[in-house]
Amino acid sequence: MAVQILMPKLGMSIAPLTLIEWKAKEGEQIEQGNIVLVVETEKIRYDVEAEASGFVHILVEEGQEVPIGTVVGLIAETKEELEALRKETLAPKEKL
């Protein structure tokens, strides 16, 4: 099951953060504890570590301002799971 990469809460601020840089490319294999992305507040830059090992699937591109707690990417356990996630996020949403 894929692990979510969330926009972190830094301190007491609830202001959105800017996703400055992905340290891993789409589909790249990473290890738990590796720096996966860099975010920025008005005052600091912060490195976000991967909470699991696997393959990165990027949902939010660099340069975007993102609310705290937003899922910005996923870490798939296997290449097969990564491919399934890619298809799922590219598929058109069904109308209700």
C-alpha cells in the first residue's frame, strides 16, 4: 500500500507552504529517511524525509503553494503499484 507524502506542519503557523524542490524524480526509487522534497515558509526552508522506501509518484509540482496536510506525493512499494497509481491519477474522474 502506498505511503502518502504530506505537506508538513512547521511550528504554530497554519499558512500554506511552497513546494520548492523535489529531491526525487517521478518513479525514482528512494530509501526511508532520504530527503524527498524541500518546502519553504516565509522564514525557513525545510527538508522533508521519506517515511518509507519505494518508488516516488509526484502529485504536486514544484513552485506551488500548498496547504498543510495536503498529499503532495505517494511512495509505492513496487513498480507495479507505481504504475497502478499513475493510471489512477491520470484517469478521468467519474461524474456523480
